[in-house]
Amino acid sequence: MALAIEYDVSPEGVIELVGLINAVEEDGTDPDGDAWLAWRRAHEDGGLGCVLVPPADLARMEATEDPDELRAIVEDVILADRRAKEVPS
């Protein structure tokens, strides 16, 4: 399963979760979500506001029933994505 997180960042730096997206095609193709991510990068913000959830984090998300832990995992994934995409000034 491939899960993508889509998010927005305001000019003030506030991050807002837009959605959690099952990035696997309906017919089961693209199990890693790579085609979805390529499509998403071709639109809007060039993919700056989306990230595929790493398999280890996805396993943690699926294993928890604690909403606070789930929120923390999503936050960690988004913040790691933002750090990776920051352009040094």
C-alpha cells in the first residue's frame, strides 16, 4: 500500500493537513505510489506539498489506535519532507 500526505504551508509557516491519499491505482498497479507522485508533481506546487509515507512510518500508522500517536507520525513525516525540500538561502 502507498499512502500519500498532501499538505499546505502558509506564508507564516503554518502547516495544514489537506488529506491522506491512497496512492495505489484502483487496478492495483503502481503499488509504491510513484506514478501518483509523478502526476502530483506535475500540478500545482510541483509536489512541494505532498509526500509518500515511508513504509516504516506507514506500518506504525497502521499499528496504532492512538489519535495522538497518529498525529505525531503524520507531523514527523511532513516535517522531514519539508526539511528535505528546503532550499538553502
